Amino acid sequence: MSSALFVALVLPVLAGVHYYVWRRMVRDTTTPGSAWRRGGTALIVLLGLLLVAAPPGERALPAPLATAVGWPGFVWMAGILYLALALLVGEVFRVILLRVERRRATAAATVPATPGTDSVSGTGSPEPASATDSPEPASAAPLHPSRRLFVGRAVALASGAAATATVGYGAYTALGPPRIKHITVPLARLDPAAHGFRIALISDIHLNVLVGRDRTRQLVDLLNGTEPDLVALVGDLVEDADVADQGRAAEPLADLRATHGAFFVTGNHEFYSGAAQWVRFVRELGLRTLRNERVALPGFDLAGVDDESGAEHDEGPDYEAALGGRDRDRAVVLLAHQPAQVDEAARYGVDLQLSGHTHGGQLWPFTHLMGLADPNVAGLSRHGDTLLYVTRGTGFWGPPVRLGAEPDITVLELTSPRA
């Protein structure tokens, strides 16, 4: 996204959401001129500035400062999302609570009629009731400011607790170990010699200022523990960083162990970072990069194409180079970062495409919204004679939070009907 478009479209929306959160969390819960109001206002402004500064800060700031800005800035991305959603739900309860408080105030302010006395005899005998002896109408009692403050604080406290719990759980999910999934994929043209071939699929590690070498080591240990025949890393190893900044974090990939080796294809973030430097570095670590090319393995061909974003740098996918002129009697598995590349894969008769990119939507409600726009968000699907499998990946973009889209490493076991 260009800077002008960000300023014109995104900043006004962010400012509006921050104002809404400030109004409900600060203005409605504090008294004018109080230290709490001044402090709350300053905190909302600071978090908003950190949110805007965190993404460009990954590349523009020194590593320690980028990390210091990144943690609160990226966490607040998720925080303000779920806080705003919680407050919107809280609007319903706000109306109900205010109505209850008004009824209580009206009941307390109602003045019953005072029985009259006979002023002449002094006997205290009641006088006939008149219309003015009825209780005051309910609408006459205004709501005291302290009760309105009570309602504002109750809704803010509940919304804040809900948002904090949501972000906390999502961070625990995103930063914890990914789930190891096992699926069986039958391929009609797979040679019986490759029956039971196991591919460990990983994507979207997104090494950045928040996660580094320890995360890579954890993922390598998990991959090696599956004892695969082949490891496929289908793009977005890094998030907008140079090898000089994040190369050390990727070094544990050199310890990957698989019978037929580890293979890598580019994702969109490699091109944002400078694909050539990362391709060279990954090769030095011992992974084989497939840039619009294929290799023959026992029982099938393995092909890989560059990400579509490479077209902006004259390095886009070349399906003819990767898939043209091959033996059509042999099965072919294609590594391609984006699921949308399956259309070309199907045109070239690919048996199975392995992709990532989507993160499974990463954050609810986007997990559902993305599914409405594109059903190929995660899992196995069929496109003509081509199967597509999309992993949710192991990392995150932006906030270190996953909700409704847990990270995964998938082990795919290929089977042949002729075995």
C-alpha cells in the first residue's frame, strides 16, 4: 500500500476507532480534569502512535528499538480491534443499564400524596383525595451523573476484560508450538514406488522483530520429529527484513533432516524484502530453491514457481518453465505460495499444489470473512483434476495473535491407487 493511500484511507479509520475507544474507555469513565482522564488520554494517543510506527519501524529502526516499538504497537493492533468489538457489543448493555438506572432514579424521586387534616376541628380526618395527590410522573427524575459514570465504568471494565482475555489467548496460540497435522492424499498418477511418501509442509514463518532464532529452532525440531521424506517451505520465511537483520534467526534451517532434502519457494514477503538475497542465503543453508523449475523424485515430479508478487520485479511465476514439456504419465506436486495460483496449476495438469499465504485468516472475524470471499483459506480442496492443500502457516503478520486459525505444520502422506 502506498503512503498516500495509507494516509488517505487507513489513518482516518484508525483515528475514528481510537476516538471511539477513548470516548468509551476514558471520557465515560473519568471526571473532567482528573489525572485519570489525562493519563488515559495520553495512553490511547501513545498506543495509536506506536501502532502506526511499528510496521515501518521493522526496517527503519535499529533492532532493539524496532522490538521495543513493535511489541506494544503490534499487540495493540489486535487489542484495539477486540476492544472496539467488545465496546460495540457493550452498547446494548449500556442501553439496558441506563434504563434500569433511570427507573431506579424515578422510583426514588417519586413523592407520595400527604394525607390532609381538618384545619378547623383539628381532628385529623382525611380530606377528599384530589388529582394533585397522585405520584409525580416517572419522566420527572433525571439520571444523576454518578449513576451514568457507574454504567460507563461497568461497560468499560467488562469490555476491557473481554478484549484482554481474547488477545492473551490469541497471543498464546500464535507464539506457542504449531499443531502437527497428518492427512492422506491419494494421487491417481502417483507411481507405486512413491506410495506412502511423506511431505512435511511449512509456510509463513515470518521471522521479524518479535520472533527469531529460538522460534526457528523450535520449528526445525518439530519438522525433524515427523521424520519426513521431504520438507517443503512454501514462502514467507521472513517479514520485510534483510539477511543482515534476520539471517541469524533463519540459520537453524540448516539442521533440517529429510530423506530427499528440504525445498523452498518464494513468497510475497521475500520480494518485499529483496528475494535474491534470501534465495542465496537459503541455498547456503542447504535448502534447494525451486524458482520456476522442477526436479524428478522417485515416483513423481516436484515443481516450484515464484510468487505472483515477483511479477512487479520481473521475477514472477513461469508455469511453462516449471511444468511444460514433462512426462504427463508422472504425477507432479507443485509448490506455490498463494492458493490463487491453483488456476494455472490446473491448466498445466498438476496433481497436487501445496500453498500457504492465508494464515487461515489469522484473526476472527477475518477467518470467516476470508472464507466467504475465497473458500481456499485452509485445508484440502479440489479444482478440476487438481488438488490444493493450504496450510495456515506457523507465523503471523502484524499482531502476534491468532484467533480461530491455530498455526500448523502438515504432514501429507501421498498414496497411489496402484500400490
